[in-house]
Amino acid sequence: MARLLYRLGSTAYRRWPYFVAGWLLLAVLIGAVAAAFSKPMQDEFTIPGIPSEEAADLQSELFPQSGDAFDDATVKVVVAAPEGQQLSDPAVQQEIDALIGEINQLPQMADDPAANPGLADPVERAAAQEQQLVQGAQQSGGDVAQAEANAAAVSPLSEDGRVGLMEFEWDVDTVTDVETSTIEAMEELIAEQDSDELVVEANGQGMTAMTAPGGTAELIGLGLALVVLLVTFGSLVAGGMPILNAIFGVGLGMGGITAMTAFMNIGTSTPMLATMIGLAVGIDYTLFILARYRSELQHTDDRRHAAGIAVGTAGSAVVFAGLTVLIALSALAVVQIPFLTAMGLAAAATVFIAVMVALTLLPALLGLTKSKAFGLSFRRYRPKRDEQGLIVNNGVRWARTLGRAPAVAVVLVVIGLGALAIPMKDMYLAFPTDSTAPSDTTQRQASDLVSEAFGPGREAPMLTVVDARDVAEDDRQAAFGEVVAWAAGQEGVANAQLAGTNAPLDDQGQPTGPATGALVMITPENGPESEATLDLLNELRDTQEGVEESTGTNVGVTGLTAITTDVSDRLNGALPIYLSVVIGLAFILLMLVFRSILVPLTATLGFLLSVLATLGATVAVFQEGAFGIFEGQPIVSFMPIFLIGVVFGLAMDYQVFLVTRMREAHVHGLSTKEAVVDGFRNSARVVTAAAAIMTAVFAGFILEDDAIIKSMGFALAVSIIFDAFIVRMVLIPALLDLMGEKAWWLPKWLDRLLPNVDVEGEALERDSIPGKVIDRESEPAHA
């Protein structure tokens, strides 16, 4: 591989006009296809195989006009009268009427107010609902007291008459079509209300704008990355090359994703991961090859040869580092959640582009700039050298310090990261809800008002779909009643009632034929974030077979709470499989790179240690509210699998970048201890710069308003600190020092089976063996 990549790098350097033109032509073609044939991105939140999704499909079959729990752009407006007053007071009534009129004038509202019958006076709606239920019970000879209890359970007016609910839907096809400006207009309207007359808050699906986060964060991250690169290279030209390459690669990736909308549905969240990872690896890969190129210029005046050597050696490491990222991202498909699969594959494609850009476009740019590649310098590169001409830098000093007491370093790292991992034992995974939103948001304040006035279960309704098509017509109503009784009898249920049937109705709303299906509304006693609500859902699922046998119906539980719980279960169940696939394939790949069993093993164990510490720190800060920085709330369900996929790829990048230089020095005759020092001499500065850049990029996401993005940015930034600076810079070299020559042990039979990929460039004829250096006063690239 080293020979092949050497020829690729040297050819790209020499034939730079063709390579630059080729990449520009590809960018134009992709941009043209995207501009001419792309379609709007569409979110389809479907999870095949989960029980709530099957129940939702059954609901759509029996009730074709019913909405989708994730697609409905519903807004719940909570109004509260001042203490000591009621919503029925004339002054408060005027405020409510004015509020309704202003809401109807908001953007993306239906032109006809009749399209939102729920946007009406809660007092009148509560009275009408109670009258309808009580009259129905009286006419059918039912239990009037139960009808009154059912009316109270779904009433839009609190028992004391002070808090009321109004609901409406934005005039959009799906919730993803709600514009940010629309929600901002609603929030401004809420802020304008005089709390002395009427308290107004709002939440619901329609109060969340589906926009891709990270614009500001990415700019901040890129700015900090540029600062680190300028400090690393001391040159404006060289410092800008990794940024230029990364932006170009991400631009191609985004263009490709946009173009693919012409052939398939792609969700609006798909580009988010691709952009984040594309920028990360794009900078890393270019930085590593560029740093190797500068190092090779210390051994030769032939820049084309130096470019070839850099691509042949560092480029080989980039190829295998990129493969580990591709494995980690593509393996998200094993979770079998379509939107995660799409995000993973799109990000993997962007990483592939980043690898190809680093291998071909970078040497072409070096050929274009030639001696100006390190131009516009503001700091000369004049490293200190020992008596043999070898560079003595902070990396060398650090490696030698570790080498004096490697066992102590290993113990301290294991104990330190292990202690940070302890809070993970209490990790509670769930999807965010309005009740877990920051306390200063209208969503959270609306949820608190509802929980206080109506009970926390009002925020976590479940819907039981009853299919009675196989039941005799005369027995269906009795079957529906038995299902209601079964649901009401479960522990933790505040109320269960028949919400409707699909019987055809006449103009007066009276049934004209038999119903084949029914909907049973279940109101839990606890809120959506409570484990008791999850226990109730599990109990309903565990006992539904019995009610199905006794009634002859087919029953399924759905609703937002049930769907998010099932998605969490799917993610938790897929995590061990995902870990096995990613770690197993990456272990084989690293074994090919290092031709060792112990080096990949320590790399993998170190990664697991850093991930556990990261999850523990995230739980402590975000779930338990340590240090008072963030309010405590559950960890979003896809955090662990997302974190593992992203961090594993980047961690293996740093492992490959650092240890391949150690392996290279060992192949050329140095002992393991000397090779560790030589690896730090040549790569520690670059890995430190790359890790600092990634930490800055990810930390920028903490500045986002969304709590999920904050937690993701925190977790990613902390994981890079733990893995790059503690595991790769302390634990791995200390373990190599302890293992000595055994670190490179590989059974002879396995050595014969494994292909020799020659990542170290042993087959290349070159001058840059450890210890040999051209004596020059300053960096040759300035010549």
C-alpha cells in the first residue's frame, strides 16, 4: 500500500493541474445535479417492528383520518388566571378571546378558524364535553358517575377553574414544515401577555422547530481550529490548508446528500452528523499528512519525493484511520432505525471524501504552492536537537517522563477514568419531553402548569387501538367495554375511557352502522419521564394477550410516550450488537495495521475506558445536575450509541496516527521504549493539535439552545479530552513501555495469513530513517 500511495502522492504533486481541475469538475457536476434534480428533505420517523409502530399502523388502517404522533404539528396553549380568580371571570374571558384572535393571525395558521375547533374558550369546551358524555351515558343507560369522571379526566378546564387548555395545529403537512419564525412569533405573543391578567404558556410537537443545529457552533469551531493550526505550523498558508480541504470535502458531501434526494427520501437531520464528522476528520487527515510532509523536508530537498513519502506513510495511516470511522458509522445500520442508518451512511460517505481529498487534493495543492506551502510565516520552525540531530521537543520529554514510571501512569489513568465512570450506573435513558425542558422555557412552564392543575399523567397519554373485525357485531360494544375495564384496572392508571369508534355517523353524529375498531384513551398517574409510566406500559403489553383472548380483539398500545419508549428499547437492545460489530471489525483492521494482537487490544480497551468515563461524566453533569451548570434531566436515548460511533472512529484515528510512527521506528531497528519516544517526537504535536481542534469544534455545540445538542457537544468534547490526552497520550505509551518487545507479538501462523499492508512504508527507499537529518538552519519550505 505504501508504494501505491507514494505514487499517488508524487503524481498528484507533479500533475497538480489535473487533480485540482478534476476535483473542481466533480464539485461542479455534483452541484449541478443537486440544483437541477434535488427535492426537499422529508422526515419519516418510522421504526419497523416496534410494537407502538405496529399499533399506529393498525390505527391508520381502522381510522384513516387519524394523525401521526410524530407528524402532527400540535400546539397546546395553557392559560391560567391569577390567584383567586377563574377563567370564567369576565375580565379573564376578554383576555382569552383576544389571545385566540391573535393566534389565528400568526404565520402558518389555517385561514379558516373552524379548522382548529380546540382553539376555543376552555370554560365553554369543558361544559360542552361534560354535557355530551353525561347525556350519552343517560341515553344508553350507562354509569353517569363514571361519565362525569371521564369528562373530568379529559376536561380542558382544571377542577378549580383557574387553568385551561386550548389546542391547535399549524397549517403544515408535517411538524418538520414548521418554520422557526413561526415559533418565534408564537413565543413573542406569549411574552407580550400581562401576567397580572392572564398567564400564557405553550408546548407540544408544534413548538419545536426542526432545524439542523450547529451553524454558530461550526463557525466558532473553525475559528478555534484555525488558531490551533496557525500555532502548529507558524504559517498562514499551511494553517489554512486543512481548513480549506475540510470545507471542500464537507461541501462535496453536502452536495452529494442533496443530490441523492432526487432518488430517495432523506431526512432533515441527515446532514448534521455528516457535517460534524466531515469537518473533524477532514482537518485531522490533512493535518497529519501535511505535518509529515514538513517532517520529510528535513530529510530531502525533493519536494515531490517528500509529498510521495508523506502520502505513502501518513496517507496509509489516514486510509486505515478512515476505515475505522467508516466501520463505526456504517454499522449504525444494525440498530435498524432508518433515520440513524441514513445519518451514518451519509456521514460515512463524507468521511470517504475526506480521505480522498487528503490523499490527492492536498499533494496537488502542495504542488501548486511548492516552496510557498509554508509561506506567510510568522514563526520559524527551529526545533531543538540532540547530539545525534534528533528533535527534542515536549513530546520527547513527555514520553521519557512516562517511561520512568509507566506502571504508576497506568494505575492512575485506570483509577481516574474508572472513578469518573461510576455515575453511569444510574444512567436513565429516555427521549426528551416538555416536562424535562429547561425551566425558563415556555414548554417547561406549560408542562409544569398542566402537571400541577391536571396531574402529571396528563402529559403522558397512551392510546390503545382495538381491532374488533373478527368479533361478532353484537359483541363488539361489550368487547370495547372489557378493554376499557382492563386498561382502567392496571396499577398506575388515573383514567381509561373509550375515546371513539370508527362507526359511520349521520349528520347528527349518531352511528348508522357497526364499528370495527375503537380507541381507548389511557391517562397515567405519572408523567412521561417517570419510570412508573414505563412500568405501566410494560404491564399493558404483558397482559394484553389475556384481554385479546377473552374479547377476540387485537389490541395495541401507541402514542408518543409508547413510541419513544419503544425506540429507547430498540436502541438499548442494539447497543451490544453494535459494539461487537464495530470493535470486532476494527480490531481486525488494527491487527493488519500494527501486525500485533496486544496493540489493538490495548487500543480497544482504552477506548472502552474513555467512553465509560465520558458517559459517567455526562450523567453527573446533565442527569444529576452536578456543579449546577445544567438542570437535571434524562440522557437522550440515542446518546450512547451515537457517542460510541463518533468517538470510536476519532479515537482510532489518534491511535493510528501516534502508534504507526512508533511501529515505523521499531521496524527500522529501534527498541520499543525508543520507538515510543520517537513516535511522540514525530506525532505528539500533531495529535495534540488535532485533538485540541476537535475539542474546540465539539465544545462549540454546548452554546446551542437545544438541551440535546448541549449534552452531545459536552459528551463529544469530554470524550476527546479523555481519549486523546489521557488514553492515547498516557495509557497507551505506558502500556507499550511495560510490554516491551511483547507488544508486537503475533503468532507465526497468523503472521503468514495476514497480508502485509506496509503502513510504515518499510518498502519505500528513502532517507528519512530515524536519526538521519539534513543539517539546515531553518525549515526548507521557506527556501
